[in-house]
Amino acid sequence: MIEFARIHFPENSFYVWNDPRISVVNRDGREYLLHTKEKFDLIMSEPSNPWVNGVGSLFTVEFFR
């Protein structure tokens, strides 16, 4: 979806993909944060519904800390 949006809807995202300050990490966010020492200004998350198999770890107290 990221590449699709980059190619087909650049004006809708205000050309954010051309901004060198922006990077997108498209992988399991919780696992990534557990294994990196990198700090972030902003983290956006839109997890699946809690009843979907495999996403329960996104709805823990530890995750939201």
C-alpha cells in the first residue's frame, strides 16, 4: 500500500514521500521497537481488532507504555 500510495496519490499525501526527514518501516512494529535502541518523534499505529488471531500482544499494558 505504501508504494501504491507513493506512485498513484502523491498529491493527496502532500508529497511527503519526497521529504528526506520521513522514513517508513513496514514490519511488525512491536517487534521492531523491542529490538531497536532508536528513538522516534512519532509512531503511528493502527492495530487490528483484538479478537483477530495473533494481535493480542498489541493490546497489553507493556505495549502502550
